[in-house]
Amino acid sequence: MVPGLNDFLLRIKSLLRKKRLDREMAEELDFHQTLMREKLLHQGVPRSEANAAVRKTFGNSARWHERLRELWQFRSVENLTRDVTFSLRLLKKSPGFTIIALLTITLGVGANTAVFSLINSLLLRPLPVPHSDQLVVLGMDQGGPRTQYTFPAPFFRALEKKHELFQQAFASYFRDKLLVRGSSGNENVPGLLVSGDYFTALQTPPLLGRYLTPEDDKPGGSPEGLAAVISEQYWGTRFNRSPNAVGSKLQIANAAFTIVGVMPKRFIGADPTAKPQIFVPLASEPIIDAPSNLIESGYHGWWLVVMGRLQPGVSLDQLNAALKTMSSPILHDTVPEPAWIARAEKEHFHFIAVPGSKGFTYIRFVFEKPLVALFCMCGGILLLACLNLASLLVARAAARERELATRLALGASRRRLIQQLLVESLLVALMGTMLGLAIAPAVSHSLATMLLNRTGSDIYLDTSLDLRMFAFAALIAVVATLLIGLFPALQATSGNLNEQIKEGQHKATTHKRRLLQPSILALEVGLALILVIGAGLLATSMVRLFSSGAGFNPKGVVNIALDMDKQPLEGDALLRVYQQFGETMSHQPGVTTTSFSWIVPLTHTVWDDEHTRPGGVPHDLYLNAVAPDYFKAMSIPMYEGRDFRWTDTPSSGLKMIINQSAAKLFFPDRNPIGQHLLRGDKKIDFEIVGVVGDVKIEDLRTAPPAGGYVPVTQSYIDGGASNKKPSFTMVLRTTGSASPLAGAIRSLAARLTPDIPAPVVTTMDDVVDSSISTERVMALLSVFFAACALLVTGIGLYGTLAYSTARRTSEIGIRMALGAQRATVIALVFRTNAMVALVGAGAGFVAAILGSRALASFLYETSPHDPWVMLSALTSLIVIATAASLLPAIRAARIEPITAIRCE
């Protein structure tokens, strides 16, 4: 065996049998001493002289043990083991400090790890498919501020054929509600419509059977019929993991699909936030969405997410150059309308590609900035926690200066002591990091639930731990160790050795060392003030956003969504059913008004079209289809004219009610009642019969646009209620709880329209709340972090100042013995401590003013320099700092002079 390797293996073995080797070494040393002693006695040397000679020859046995250990042990490992053991004893000896330190670090690490897990899941983690770096996401640049990432079917089919660029180009369309007939009736199941090359491009083999192919992605399916693939989860819940599931039939949207395969659990598709249970061919969309038909809508229907897997040797730059070249030919080949082509070319329309290794989800655009902002706040909390502990350790090390100086005098090196102090900090950081990792999954899950609540659909985020998460946690532990322990360790082991031993914790310190601890405290106070001001701005913005109003009164309004797509009635017969729904529900206890609408405000669903008055210029108008009494149910004021009637049919002339913004836009110089609006190129003529108040359509941040309402009884609406089976939402104003209405509407729906899914009941308060959930979560978390910052700062100031004041016990005792009054002592100690807090608050105030502009994009009608928020934050921090500084001062004033002098 190689000598070096043999020596290494012996050292490893010695670590595993340390006690045995110590015993054998002691026995061998005793054996050699005994032999020497017997030899001297045999030569006639007296026993006392023989013993003295043995002691002189062999010296201190402990020294031999140390030297021999260096030969057969890893000295650095041995020292580290001793440091860990010693540090654990010290932490056990100070349970108060240990608990505070662990809670502080756990708070900082847990918050950072939880938010980073969301960032990792949404922004960093690649798709779990082979060679994900070859994937790209396709979009369209139309000259606007944002890239368009949804495609019409003709554009996708043209790109699908570009095999010189793509191994496969594929498209998908997520449906959070596929109507599937189960054993107990219809149920909504999350599903995905995919093109034929979807599974081939993602290169994940099925768990059972096969996946969908281009043969399945044809109208009517393959010669064997319509095919579907299910997820492993749905295979377990619906088929109890039976292998007979493959080949069985599944009724989707009243059509029979044959299950041809099961995808494994690890397969999540190309959208990391979607969790589809059923995959069906893209060509089956007319069946799934019947009576709507997005495929037939051609270039007017923008609904597909398109991705591709690059051919080997094709770079992203080469792909973008090729896409720019082929954009115009595809545009001319797929769009038959010259005016549309001319407008697109004027806007420099062209296809683009971006990296797709992480897949594509619109949620990424919504939450990228809020998550980064939260991460910055969490970083501030972690830094604050580290500064707090560093300050405590500086004060704690000052009380140990005599001990450390004695160890230096006995031969310990400064490097050795710094290592021991850093090991103590490392233990605190590691234990805090492990606790933070333990709570991070629950915290991140709660954060994801709160953030994604606004979408109104099932969104999935995989926040499980992975190597990236563990690397991040390790980095936090290392950074925390350095921030917590390095400066205290350097300070505690510096200075004059004789003075440290002689004076100990009461020795005079240099000017530089006196400034270190106050500097850390001031930095801590300043950072806390920045967090508190940021939280105050976000909270104020959220309150103003919520109180800004939406143009209607949501309190007492209940929405009941009725999905009529798959039932047989249509046209006037279906409208009569709606009237029956409204008439029956109006007699329910607590219901005062019933109506219907096509679009529920603040749900991010819009319908807009160009309108013009005769002889005027066209303007965009946001539309909704509503039934009589809608404005009464929503408490939208009617300023002029009349409401709709059930007799407003197409034969009576098309009617429209506009809001105040539309009245000012189209008819600034006349009364709009009786005037007419023409819609788009079709010149459909509407008579204005009423003017109502403005309502916010998309979200509470956006001002109410010019809007119009048309009656549900005039079913001409393109792209919306124009089909003969419109799905409206019943709007009820009630004086009681919405819970009893759920059972009533379900039994009524089962009687009148047994083929539809169970109606979904929500309150308008929930809709409004969901529309500002991102702002609400940002405000709540920032306030929570600010409260934590104040708490950590208060604890840090109190603990550190208490240590510092304790070091001045003898000085205070002498002052009081010489006649100083208690009030004078309180003022002396408080003034010194409060000065640190004031300096930190001043620096933090200036930094907050300079940095608050970074929050401007998150604020609503709130200035980043709002004086009331700034003053309130400063006042709250001063109160905390004053309390933390005053308590040690009061304790110091209670010191008995004789006790303090005797202590010295």
C-alpha cells in the first residue's frame, strides 16, 4: 500500500477508536517508565533518584500524549471537535442567549428560505424533462410594450412545419375545468389540450400505454377515435391504479375519449404552475369548448402557448433571425384580411423566441416583481438578525476578555481562539438554518396560497427542497456565521494582554474598539427604520387602494356562475330558463334583487370593441351583457334614462346603457339619451337608453374606462354571449349569509338543467379581496417583517445595552458613593444609549428617503416620501429604542454603591 495512503487510513481509523488508542498509549508509556525504573534499581540507584531520573527523561505524560496524538490524528479535526464540544457547553450554560439567538436566526433564515423556494419554483427551476436547455418559448412582437405569448391556431400550424428550425414545435391550452362525467355526475377536472408533438418534444415516456401523437391531433381523432392521456394522480383517484384504465372510455364534454396512456407523477408538462389531470388533442377543442370554436375563429382567436425544441446546431440568435425573416410570409399566408396585415406590418410584427428551459406561465410575469421585493425585505430581516446577534456577541465577548486573555497567556494562539469563537457562531447559524429549513416548506406553501388566491383557478407551485435550496441555505449559514462572529472574535482577541488580564471587563478600551459596538447598533436601528418605512408605505397604499372603491357596493352581492355550454337548450328557450332561475331565487330568504351578467367585474375578464357615434371618430368601449335590475343589484347609480327590460329583444331595436366616462367621451356636447353608437366595421346601431356610474373593470388600480352595457336578451355579441348557449352569472343582492343559497341553487339547477356542472357560488367581497390579494399579501408581510424588525431591534438594543451597562457597575457605584443622584445616573446611561439609537435612526431616515423610490411601482395614490408614514415610522422606532435604552438605565440606578465597590 502507498505509505501516504496507509498513514491517512490509520488516522481515519484512530478517529473511530480514540479511547482505545489513548489507553494503549498510556499503557505503553507506563511500560517504558517501569522498565527504566527497574533498570536503575537493578544498578543500585536509590528509588527516589530512580523516580526522579524517570521523570526527567520522560517529562510530563500529558505532553507525550499530545505529541503522539499529533502523529496519529488529524489535529484540525481534533481541535474542531473540541471547539464544538466547548461551544455547546457554553450555549447550554446560557439558555437565554441561546434561545434568543436561535429564534432570531430562525426567523431570518426561515423567511428567506421560504421566499427563495417560491422564486426557485417560479423563476429558477428548470422543467424536469431531458435537455430542457433546448426548449424555447415563442412569442410575437407587435410594437407594444409587452411581447404577446398567445397564438392563433393558423400561426402555430405554420410554425409547426418549420422542421429546419425545430425538432418539434408544440402548443398547449390549459383548461382548469374539463367537464368529465364521473360515477356521481359531472365533475370539473383540470385538463390540457396539446398538439401532436407535445409529449415527443418533452421526451418523458408514459408510465402505462402511450402518449398522444400527431395522428391523434386531427379532427375526429385517429381512425380508432378520440384519445386521451391521464396523469398518474388521476389514474389513482379515478381508476385506483388499475392497469385496465388504458383502453377504457372517459366521457369528456359529452364525448367519448379512449384513455391510451398514463403519464408519471414527475411529468408536469411545459407549465410549472399547472397540474393537468387529463391531456386531450388540440384538434378536439371544438368538442371541449362547444358551442364555442377557437380553432374556427382563426387569426381572431389568440389562445395557444407555443414552444419548440431546437434542432441540434441551431442557436437562439439564429432562430430569432430566421423567425424575423419568415414572419411576413406566414402573416400573408394565414391572414385573409388586408387591413389586418397592413396594421400588423405597420407595427413591425414579427415572431421571437426566448429561452424555455423553465417552461412558460403567465403567473411568472405577475409575481416576479412582488417576489423579488419580498426577498429583499427578507434579506433585510436576515441582516438585521445577524447585526443583532453580532452586537450581543460583542457585548458578551467583552465580559469574557479576562478568560480569553488568560488562554492567550497560557499559549493559545489568536487564530486558535478566533476559530473557537467562530465555531460558536457557526453552531448558532447552523441550528438556526436547520430550524429555518424545517419551517420553510409550510411558510412557502402559505405564501403561495395567499399570492395565487387572486387567479381564481388551480395553480400549482412545487416548493419542495432541492439542491439549489440546500445550496442557498448553506450560503446563508456561512454568511450568517461571518456576519455574526467575525467582528466579535477579532475584537475579543485584540488588545494588550496584560491589561486584559489585570482589568478584565472593566479595562479601558481604545477609541476604535469603543466605536465598534455603537456602530453595529446604529446600523441595526437604521436598517429597522428602512423596513418600517417600507412597510408603512405598502400598508398605506393597500388601505387607499381598498377604500378607493370599485363603482359598486360589493357588500351583500352573491355571484352564482352557471355553465350552460353542455346542456341542450339554446336561444330564447335558454333565456326563459334564466328567467326561471331568477324568479325562483328571488323568493329565497334574504334575497332582495336578482339579475344576470356575462362578465363579473375585477375578474380580469374583459370584452372591448371599437365604437363611434355617427360622424365621429372610433373609440374603444369596454362592454358587458347584463339583465334587468343588474345596476340595482350591484348598487351602480343610474343617472339618466332607464334600465333594460326583458322585452328588449333584437326585434325592438338594439339598446345600450353607457357609463359616465363613455358619455363624456362620445357625447361631450349633448345629452346621450336617444343618441346612437355604431360598432366597428359592421355598423351595428345601438340606441343609448341610459347613463350609469363608472365601474372599475380589470382591477382596483386601473381607473374606470369608457364602458357600455347591452341586454342579455339581444344575443348578437361577437366572441361572448353571441352563441346560442351563453353562460351567465346570476347576481343576487342579499341581506343575509350566502351559505343557504348554495344548496338552493344546486337543487334548482338539478331540476331545471340537470346536464350542467354544479353552480359555483362566490361573494363579491371575495372577488374584490382576491383582486388585491397581491397588494394585501405584500402589505401584510411587510408589516409583519417590520414588526419583527422592531422586536429584534428592541431585543438587540436592550441585551447589548444591558451588557454594556453591567460593565460600568463599578463606575456607577463610585459615582453614587460620591453623591450622584439616581436621576443623574439614569440620565447618564440613557443619554449614552439613546445617542446610538438617534444616530442610527437619522442615517436610516436618510437612506429610506433615498431608497423609497424603489417601491413606487407598488404604491397606489401614495407618495414614496409620504411625510405621515415617515414620521409614524420614525416615532415608532424612537419609542422602541427609548424603552430599550431606558430599562438598563433604570436598573443601573438601583445599584447599591457598596455592592458595586465590593464587586470590583
